[in-house]
Amino acid sequence: MTFYEAAVEVLRQVGRPLHYKKITEFAVRHGLLSHVGKTPEMSMANRLEQAVRKDRGDSAVVRTRPGVFALRVWGSGDATPAVHVAETAGTDLDSALATLSPEVAAARGGVSLAERVLEVLETAGQQPMAVPDVTRILFGAEDSGLRSADPETAVRAALLVDDAQRLSAGRPPRFAWLADERVALRRWQAVSEQNAVAELEEACERLSVASREILSERLLRLPDSAFEQLSLAVVRASGWQRLALRARQLDGSVVVLGECNGRRLAGLLLSRGRSLSAGDVEAHCEFMERGGADVGWVLCYGEISEPVAAFARTVALRVTDRDGLVDRFVSLGLGVREVTVRAHVVDEGFLRDLEGTDERSE
């Protein structure tokens, strides 16, 4: 699957909005991606952001907040993931829960489950926790007595229901959801700061995604010779040495030869803007046979359709498309640079140690 197709499948299976990092983690873990690359998280973020920008009302994926994506049908009433309960439950809790799966709806009486989550968080030393971690602690204990076909969703639903019930009773909610999808207790003074740090991290991620897109466009405007040198740097970084230009085709594509540990490489750098075709794959395979090359690699600063990519895999030809090349440029620091954001946050551990000094001295 492509990154976009994998994202749709992940969201469909999980049934709730997810941060693109979580989407990527799920897709890689379950082998949904036909091509992973070195920086799959950045690739996933870039594909989803592109889909959102180009959306004319027909995209299956929508962005709910920076970095977090959902399925469009959830907003049309076709399905309602658990995280939407808090938005509607204040006025009609029963109706909101009725749209959930049976396992999640069973958490309607989950006040006791919310209380258990409260205990877990209180023993965490005022540290926000990810719901999967809370779920493992609660359901992992042999004597917990908890059973659910979907434990993580049941925990989320229990917390949202608990907050909704308290709001409808005129009391403040107890749980806070941070920007990185961790849960905390609202009474913790550090919650706002934790959220601010998470939002800063989100802003840095958005900057990285935007910079990657700018780099992708700027590379198109480089002189051919400069782009060739950058591409050859990618090949060298993969361990290939003694690279030599073998031929330059009429359309500007370049064929190079190289060596690595006794193996011979035949590389093809397609001219920018060209998409890889099945004919290109066949022609390069023939060139490899004539030149006695052991490894073939095509670098295409354009699109590679899934059928062509599948054909290349059947003949053991390595292919890298435009996004894959940009990923490699970024990982090598070519055309980008890292920046440091200076900020100060409260050192809770240090202050807690100082607060307990008198007690230890008595």
C-alpha cells in the first residue's frame, strides 16, 4: 500500500483519530507499506498533509488538529470513534454511546474503570501516561478482573464518559488529554506546561514537514550538474564507491557504475520530472546484463506507480522515487540543517526533591 492507503486502513481498523506517528507505527508493525524508507514518519506526515491541502471534499482523510488525522466519514455520522464522545455526551450521553461498538458501549458503567485509571495516574508521580501504557497496567494484572475485546478503547471510553458525567452534574472533569494523546489529571499543575511542550514539539514537526516540501520543490530548480552530485552523494552514502559516469541519455538521464565489496552496481538517475515506466525497468535490466552488474538501482525524481514498482521488485531492481530521494537528502543533511529551539520548563523532579528536604532532615 502507499502511505495514504495505509493511513486509511489504519484509521479504519483503529476507529479513532491518530497522530501521524501512531499511524506510521501501526502501518510498519503490520506490514501495510509497500515501501517504508528511512524516515517513514516524515513520509507519512508529508502524504497526509498533501492530501489535506488538495482536498476538494473527496479525501477519505481529514485533519482534526495539527498532526492528527481522522476518516471523513466519522464527521458525517457514519461512524463515531470513542474520542468524539466528550464533544456530544454532555447533552445526550446515551445517544453518543449508542454509536460506539458493543465493547466500548459496555464501558458506559465504567466509573470503576475510571477510578482504577485514576489510581494508576496517581502512582505515576504526576507524569502523564499514554493510554496503551495505562491499559497494559490495568488489564495485565491477573487479579484485575477486567475483560474487554478492545481494552484500550474501553479505557478511553471510560475516561471520556466519566468526564462527561461530571460535566453534566456541574462538576469539573478529572482527566486532561494532552496534544500528544497522553492522559493526565487536571489538578496537576504541570499539565499546562506538559501540553505546551507537546505543542512546541508539534510545531517543530510541522516546520520539518514544511521544510521538506520546500526542499522537494527547490531541488527541481537546481542545475543538472548540481542535482547529479547530490544524487551521487546518496549512492555513496549507501556504501558504493568508484562511481563513474557511463552514459548520458538524450533526455538527460544518467547511467553510472560503481563497486562495493566486490559487487558491481549499475545505477540509473532519471531526468527530473520523468516517471519511471516498465520500459525503463526492462532497458536497465538489459544494461545490467551487458555490463555484468550484480545490483541495479534506479533513482527517479518523479512518480513510480505501484504496478511499475511491483515489476521492479520481481526483477530484483531497487527503485527510489522522489519522496524517497528527499528522505535520503534530509537524513544526510543535504539541503537542510537542524536548528535548536531554546526554552525553559520547570524541573518538577528537582523541586519535589527540595520540597522533601525538611521531611528527610527530621
